Amino acid sequence: MSKRTRWCLVAVIGVGLLAAGGASVYASLAPGYANNAIAPSSFASSGNHNAPAMADWYWIGYGSGQYASWTIPTSELQTALGGTVYLNFSALSAAPYWGSGYATGIRVVVTGMTTISVTTTLANPYRPHVAYTNAPGVGWNATATVAVPGDVYAGAGTLKVTVTSLTAGNHAGFNQNALTIGYATP
């Protein structure tokens, strides 16, 4: 190893140690943040309420015109740190014959001071995939997260969130508790 290579190696290690030391000092001085959640104040759906063994869930299908919609008060969001407001969906997703382990694409429209439209997937990690169910509800849990920009909620009294299904044949199930807004404050 040449003398020049050794000096470069020493310099890189020194910079790394300085960066690590600076990061630990910064972390000890950084203010604490609080994690917060807001539940919807209302829920409506044009979905089917007669799905197998799932009381209080409304199922929406692709191309059916069915929707799930929530209204969420935003007064608490006015103190949220920028870039920390998220819609957190904890919903249900099933295959055409109520099978387990299937994801479903959804369109999410959020209306406040402005409107955004986002497509995402209700991820369903359950395995194995079973196309026909003999155990309704098993393997239907699915989640998705959508970031909400500040220009949508800042100054708005409420947010209206509307979801429609994008996956042909699959079922997406929602109720009032299937959506929560998470955000951080200083």
C-alpha cells in the first residue's frame, strides 16, 4: 500500500468518525417529536354490506361505482410538521371468490383546500394465496399508506377521503375504523 493510499484511508476514516460523532451530538440535541393520530368523524359507503361473516364492513368492487368515504377534522393537523401527515388504511382485501392473501389496487381522492388523487395498493401479505375460501375473514387484512401534502390540509376545516377499487374481480372492505390519519408534532 502506497503512502498516498494510506493517507487517503486515514482521511476517510477520520471524516467518518467526525460524522458519527456529530450525528450523535445532533441526535442528543434534536427536539422530541410526538406521534399523533386522528380518527374520522364520519363514514359512508355505497358498498355491499352482505359479505360473508364480516359485520360492519362495506365491500366495494372495481367498475361498480361503489366507494368508501370518510370525513376527518383537520384542526389538529395545523400544528403538524411538514411531510409527516399520512392516511393509514387498515382494511380488508379478498379475491373474487373471497380467497385470502390477495392485494387490491385503490384510488384515493383527498379533498381539503386542494384535491389530490393517488393510486396505491392495499397490500395483503397473507400466505398461502387461496382462491376460494372456506374460512371467511382469514387472510383478508390489508394495509396502505398515502402521504398528504400540506397544501391539501393547511387551512382546511375537514378532509374528505374517498376510495374506489381498481382491481377487477377483487373485493376491498372498509368501515369507519379502516382509516386513521397519522402525523408528527414538535
